[in-house]
Amino acid sequence: MPRGFRRGMSSSLISKPSRRANQAGLLDEAEELRLIRAYRRSGDETALHRLVVTHLNLVRSIAKRVPHAAHQADDLINEGVIGFIKAVDNFDETKDCRLSTIASFHVKAHMQDFAINNMSAVRPFNSRNQRKVFFHMRSLLPKDVATGDRLMSAEETQVIANRLSVTSDDVNYVAQRLAGGDLSLNGTVPNGDGDGAELADVLPDAAPHPEDELILKDERQRWTVQVRVAMGKLPNREKYILAERRLKDPPTPLEVLAAVYGISKGRVSQIEQQAMDRLKSIVEADKEASRPHPATRKFVHRRN
């Protein structure tokens, strides 16, 4: 929390930003620097108050450019003021720039975080790319899509994805979140009988099907047997190094194996890779040998 808030700064300072911003005059560079020093050296709240109200128009102008948060304008400006005060706390007067230049980055960052964190009861976006789409979507959407007159086409989605260097899945995900908002699991959805059912009762189970689990388990067991048989066909040194490096968690360090065989760490890595290549070849050869001959398959097919 910025120092000014810790010292009991009045919340009325940011409750009526429009009137205060219009009444405040602009600061020249010398006066601005004097106020910053007064606040940072002695916690002068009057100096901080003067800095904030003279920069409220900057905060308001940034707030207008933050997408999807127009209905939270007052809260957005309050967050921007917090960001501004942090900029004052961290201002480096040795740099050749004004406070407004540094503050604009802090204000924008605070507002963007607020817009994302308050658009949904759950965390809305899972990646940096999705956040990027969120902040640029409004400026890139066709007008009739932005107003909700029609849905975005696949081609338009791909154009936005290319412009932002993200995937079309990221664009679709953000568009769906902005359009649909949060759904309650206790909400009702119509069913075939005309009655309403709770959404939680009709959501598909994401767990794998028991039949698929059995197939996967059988495949793992067969693969384990194949690898074990193939490992038995490797030379002893390759088998030992491969087991120590690939089957142990954590793997045995290269220097330990190098000391066991009196060779360099680089040579141990070469033997490990050589063993892996040989193991793959043995497994593939065993698979090929286990397949029935084409003539046998044809004969069995005819009998059936």
C-alpha cells in the first residue's frame, strides 16, 4: 500500500476526481520536484494531495482507454490514483523525465490488473497471451461484432490472432468470456421434457471412461514388458548407465557414473544416447517380429 494511504490519507481525495481535477492547476517542473521531495522526505500529505489532484486528468484519460471496465469508472480511477502514489514513492529525480511519464505506466498497470481481476468471480485468463487479447480486443473487433449484432467468423478470429501473435483458441476463449460472463452451477437449463435442470447436473464428467482407463493400463503394461525385454538385450554397461540415468528419480549424476567406469562425463552421455538409440531399435524390431505375416492375416480373414 502506498505510504500516503498508510498515513491516513483521506479517501475524499479520490471520491470526486472530476471536480478536483478541473479546479487544480498544472505544475511546472521545479514545483513538481519540490512537492515530490517534501512528500518523500517528511511524508507531507499536503504535498502529496497537490500532486494527486494536479494529475487526476492524466488518470482519467488512461481510465478511458482501459477496455471492458466502463461500468467501474470510479473504482478504476481510484486504482489509478493508488498506482500514481506508488509512482511518486518510486520516482527517481536523477532521470531526465517528468513525473507524469513514469506515473502513466504505474497507473495503467494498476487499472489493467483491476479490470481483469474484477470482470469475473474466478480467474478469467490463464496466460499472458489471453491478457493481451483482452486489452486489444475492443480496438480490433469489427463494429457489428462489438455491438453484438453478429458473431465473429473464423476468418476474423484468425486475423486478430495473427495481429496479436496469439492462437485463435486464445481469441475465442477471451471472446466467450467477455460475451457470456460467469455461469452459476445452480442455474437452470431446459431439458427434453420441458422441465428445468440444474447446470451442475447436466455437465459432462471430465474423468476418463472406465473402458478407456483399462485400455490405457493394458497398453502401459505391454509397453513396460517390451522395454524390459529390450533392456535385457543391451550390453551390460549401456544397460546400467541407461537405468541409472533414465529410470532413477533423480538420475545418477554423470560424474558418479564417470568415476565408476573411469571415463569422462562426455563419454557417459554418449553411451547413454547410444543405449537409447539401440533400445528404440530393439523395441521396433520386436514389434515388427510380433506382427503376423500378411499371408497369415489374409488366411485368418478368409476363415472368419
